[in-house]
Amino acid sequence: MNELIIKRKSKEPLYLQIAAAIRQQIENGVLDKGAILPSINVFSKQYFVARDTTERAYRMLKEQGWITSVKAIGSFVSGKAKQQELKVLLVFNKLSSFKKIIFYSFLEALGDRATVDLKIHHYSPTLFNEIIQSGLGNYNYYVIMPHFEVSFSKTAYLKTLASIPKHQLVLLDRGIDELQDVKGVFQDFMADIYAALNLLKERFERYKTVVLIFPEFSNHPTEIIEGVKNFCKRYNKAFRIISNGSQIKLAHKQAYIVIEDDDLVSLIKRIRASELVLGKDVGVLSFNETPLKDLLDITVVSTDFKGMGKTAAELLFKPQCIQVKNPFHVYLRSSL
């Protein structure tokens, strides 16, 4: 076995560092099947760690199938752990029809290679911390959707994320600037909406004002607002933002960008009750593709939810800390 690197000042517990370092040597072929590991006493003395720490690391490797212990003889490398023995903790901010698409795509891509436990933190850093601390050390990977209440400081959840070994952490849907060296598949909310509106700039030429219906207290990424503002500034469009559909005041030459489906329903009802023509006098652009919006001929911008789940699953089996930008699509229809 090659010399292991243990970071004494790291926030990652020593037993997790030891287990990860040994597992990496097995994966890289440094330790072949049948290789004998140092005894717990020998390892503890060599690396100046407590015997209990070494024993806990060996026990974790044994439970995961990486090593086998024979009483009075020692611990041997079993080979690479079977993929179906992987245990994954998947933590969403909430459940929705789109989150379900991600979840089922994630499960489908994993197949029988892993078992998945799903938890919901409901935008609460406190609940998120409880979920992680109760599951720490029990999973091979922690796939986290880090959307939290906008009123909370980042420090409220960064400390919890830092307690997860980086090689076991996968960020889902949203990246975090402070965590660049972890795996992840993300949306770039500001750049995505700006790029999508640019693709639709000819359709927006007939409208003087862009109205963004951005629900208050919804915890949607505020980067969306900045992306729409930047587009309006570039193309000299008046920009307004309202918090719900009840505040809509229909007017000629206005284009409405709608995030929530409830507001979309309110908007379409008002347009149909007026003399305004959808797609000509007023325009409508909705977030997140659904079959109903296709049926209603509503123009949509949407991330690829199914692709996000599939990509996240694939990242579990890649050794590199890769961060993948999820595709963002425009579905052009007659409402704009």
C-alpha cells in the first residue's frame, strides 16, 4: 500500500479520509484483490491516529464490500465494491412535478447499481443539517439540491455541505462558488434566461414592455431577474416585475414572462376575457415545459429535467470532479 495522505486540519473526519484513501488505491489498482492491509494496531501507530479511528474506517470499507476481515489473520482487499452496493442519499428542496422527473430519471439511469433514499429539506438549512448529520457515514454519495430560503446567509448551509467528504458530494441543479472542486450538474439561471431571450429577440420586437411575474417568497433564483433585466437593457425594453397574477394589468405591446403555472392560468384567463390577441397584442413566455403547455401552444423555456437526473447518476461513476452545465431549451410556439 502506498503512503496515504491524511489532512489533520481538514474538516473531514479522519476515518472518512482513511477509508477514501484506501478505496482510491483499490480503484486505481495500487491494491490488488487479495492484498493484505496493515493491522489496525500497525496502521494506527504508522499514521498516529486513534485505534478506534482506524477500526471505524476498516469497518466502513468492509460494509461497502471493499475489504474482508479474517479473524486472527487480518484484512484483505476483496476487489472493487459491486456497483449495486452503492448507497445514495438524494436531498431535494421540495417535491414538484419537475423534481419527480429528475428523481425518476436518476433512478432509471442508476438501474440496479445503487439504492437511493430521498429526503426533502423544504428550503430550511436547519432541517438540511439534521438530514445530513443523521446520514453522514451511511452513504457512498450525497446528491444535494442546494436551494434555500433567500433570507438565509450562505454560511447557514455551507458548514453542513463542508461536513460531507468532497469526493462523495454531488451538487444538483445549482452550483456553489465556494465549492468548485466537487461533482455537479447545474443550471446557470441568469445566463440561461438571457441566452433564451436572445434567441427570441425577433419575437420580442413587437413588444415594448417585458413584465416578469416573479412570485414573492417563492425562493426562485433571483438570477432569473437579472437575466431578464440584462436582456431588456440591451434591447431597450421597459421592464417591470410583479409578484403574482392578481396584479396583472393587461396592455398592448406587453410580453409576460411567467414562472409559476398558477400565474400562467390567471394570465391566460384574463387574455381570453379581453379583446387582446395572444401572440400579437400581448405575448406570453412560460418556464418549464409540460405537455399541457404544448397543447395550449405556449412558448416555453426550460432546463432538461430528465437529462439532469441522468447526468447526475452518471457522475457517480466518474472519478473526476466534473461540473456539467445542464442543457436549456426554447420551445417556440404562437403565444409569443
